[in-house]
Amino acid sequence: MIYITGDTHGDLSDIESRNIGKIKKGDILIITGDFGFLWDNSKLEIKSLKKLSKKKFTILFVEGVHENFDMINEYEDVEIFENSAKKIADNIYCLKRGVIYTIENKSVFCLGGGGVDDPFENLDSDPLNDKAMPTDEQLQEAVNNLQSIHRKVDLIITHEAPASVKKLIRRDSNINDLNIFLDTLLHNVRYKMWYFGSLHTDRALSTNMTCVWQEVVKVDV
């Protein structure tokens, strides 16, 4: 089975407080950005990653905003789910931007990264975060990959939300270029379910789009 949850921000106790007991050996947990366990290589972080690596299920994540992108990029590229991902541990992988994976016979389009929503938070001042937004090349690759399968997928996993959806949840949200790009996907890609997590709330927007945070949602498509 595939399960989805939201931002974890490198907090092991937060993950373990969620309803992960239902996730069994062989299952998959996808985190919709801000994984956070790859940040400063501290003793606590190393210990937390080691504990996660002992979980019986597979952990996948797309990048959020609060990540050490340089650290993630240092990990090995491996072939998994019929495409390339960064192998963090034997059971932990970072899914790449704009790539389509085949997971449990489902086509899964992933597009991590994002922009600052809090006007008082200036990530531009932190060199670790200057790579948070997808590049033009990554967005073009996303378009090409979707066109190659006739713009039809089973699942979409992003950190950010489409612009219109973001405003629906939080009217004072800042809208960035990625939100606008995702709005075009909303109207031009056929999908069964779309999950995103940047807005830190658990809310079903429709029968096929859900914002996740601390809930652990079972994929049923």
C-alpha cells in the first residue's frame, strides 16, 4: 500500500506520533516535502536518520523549501520505480523534480521544491535555500515527461499547491511562479489524486485533491 503524509521537518518524534503503525513491511510512505532530516549532519540528525532507516517500510519524499539541497544532491543516483532517485538509505529515497515513477503499478508524477509563503521569512539570505524553486529546465522536463504519457497520471505529488487552490485555503498566501505552473497542470493533466503539503493543514479540497500535514492518508485509486 501507498500512504501519504505532510512535512516532517526533521522531527522524528513528530513522525512517530502520526498514525504510522498501520504501515506494514513492504508498504510505502511518501512525504510531500520539507523532509528535513538532511540539514546540518548533526549527531541528532544522524541518529534520527539511522532510526528511520530501520523502518520496515519504504520512505519516499519530494523536496520542500526547508531542505539542504546541496547535501541531498551529494547522495547517489539509483534506479528505482522505473526512474532515477537519490538514495539516502536502503529504505529512504528523494524523488526528483518533474519525474514520473511507477509505484505499485501507479504512475506517480513528482515535483518538489517551492517558494516562501511567510513574508517575514527571507530564505534568499540563506545560500542553502537558493535552490528551492525548480529551474526552468526542470519545469520543461516535467512538461516533456507528462506529454510523453499523454498528460495522464494516477498520482501527482508536490510540495506546493496550484495557485487557485492555495488561495482557496489561505487567501493571504503569496503566489509564486511554481504555484502558477501547477495551476496550468491542474487544467491540462488528467489525474486520479493530487497530494501536496506546504500549507500545513489536513484538508480534502475535492474528491481528487488533498492537502496533507500530520494525517497519514492511504492512497485508494
